[in-house]
Amino acid sequence: MNIFLFILTNNIIPIFTIIALGYFISKKFDLNINTLSKLIFYVFSPCFIFVNLYKTKIPIEMMKVMIIAVMILAANMLITSVVSKARGYSKGLKNAFANSVMFYNSANIGIPLITLVFSSDPFIVNGETPYLSIALAVQIMVLVVQNISTYTIGFMNAWGANIQWKDSFIKILRMPIIYAIVLAFIFKSLPYDITKLPIWPSLNYATNALVPISLLTLGIQLRRTPIEFKNIEVYLSSFIRLLVGPIMAIIFIGLFRLDGVIAQVVMISSSVPTSVNSALIAVEYDNYPDFASQAVMTSTLLSTISLAFVIYMARILFPII
């Protein structure tokens, strides 16, 4: 119980304090959520991914992480398809339900959460955080899979029958994260250390801004989400997202024989709440936007408890030897 409370107070509460700050600030000021989202998507996230990929040595296990992330995505797609058929959802609701489960906040909550978890006890050694770099590398691999799938499968689901593969491909090419990943690997292969360049501190400043700006933006978005406690489909979506997700992660972790920090991050990452992007996509294409927004709100609120439990179990199941 002491460990559970420690995780709650040192990992979960700090994150939701900043989210709450964004929530209450948005009540007083008319903040533009689209501007903040564009800053995150086009500036902070690409810089974060570039800096961390460049600095981090990426072992072969990272490929396993990407494969697991894809398998979890596919498993979620299968589960939501079965549930949708059993409950007789319309095509639109089926697609919105699938998006709410498949796509999760691997950036807005995942990155800050992993940063906090592996920057606190028992992961501090002699005043340093030796596990943080590899933990963030794992989370970035998950983030890459989630971003690519969100802006392809997610949009296709929202379009419904009007799927245009050409438009989907163009959207992928417009993702700055894709170019950040490619550039990071190109510069890693060069014999010159780019951390000596004057631009490196600027990249670090943008990298450090991602966590607080992302959490504030999430709080602002939640402030604009209508509150409704009677939709059983929303609770079903949250249950699968927050609890079935980590169970699937444990299965795949065992299949690929991962352990330690990598296994912990994969499990924790699979249990974060529904992505805000799934709601934004639903609103943009008018595909059950109320349900999508409710899924984000409900899963985020319930995750204050479920995340602490998952982090606790991850430490027990995959200890660092």
C-alpha cells in the first residue's frame, strides 16, 4: 500500500495537477486549443523525438517494442470489432468506438508519465536517472506507431465509407514527426557530434517544453468536453482502454521475452487514457463527436487510479535486476 501511495503522489498527482491547471485557466481565458495543438504537433513533439532519438543508443529490443505496439493496436481493433458486433453498433459508432480504444495519449500523458516514473525513486542512482533515457526511447517507439496509425487508420475510420488512400498518404507525408525520426537516424550515422552546434540548446528548450504544454493543452481540451455519466458505451471503452490494454501488453511482453525497464514502459504505456486526437478527428468529420469527447474525459479521469495500479504491477512483474 505504501508503494501504491508513493506512485500516486509522486507520479500521478503531479501530472493531473498540471492538467487541472490547464482546465481552470481555460475557464478564465479564451485559449486557442488549435494553436496549442499545432505548437505541440509541429514544434515540440518533433524536437522531443529528434533529441531523444539522437542521444539514445537504440538496442534491437526497440524493434520488438514497435512490433508489440502494432500487435496491441491490432488486438484492440479485433476486440472493438467483436464488441461492436455484439452490441449492434452502427458503422459510425463502431469506428468511433474503435478509435477511442486503439489510440491513446502516448504523447500528452505517456511521455510526462514515463519521465516522472523513471525520474523518481527507486530509479534514481547516486542522484542520477540512468534508466530515463532508455525508458523514453521505448515510449518514443510507441509514440511513432501511435502517430502513424492515428493519422491513417484513425482518419479512415472517421471518413467511414469515403476512404481516400491518396489523402491518407499525403497526411502521413505532412507529419513532421516522420522527418524528425529520419533526420535523427541520419545524424546518428554521421561522425560529427551535433550537440556541439549552437542550435542544440534551442532543440533542448523545445524538448523540455513538450511535457508542460501537452498537459496544459489536455486540461484545456477536457474543459470543453461536455460531462455525461450515463453512456454505458463510454465506460466500456474506458474499461478496455485502461485495463484490457495492459493485460494484452503483458501477454506480448512474455512472447517477446522483454524484461526490466523496457517491459515496464511497454506495460505502462499501454494503459494510458484515450487520445485527444481521437476526439478531434471525430469532431472534424462529425463521427459521433460527443461519444469521442466523453471517452477522452472519462478514461482520463478514471486513469488517475488505474495508472497507479498498473505502474505498481509493472514494478512487481518486471523488476530491474
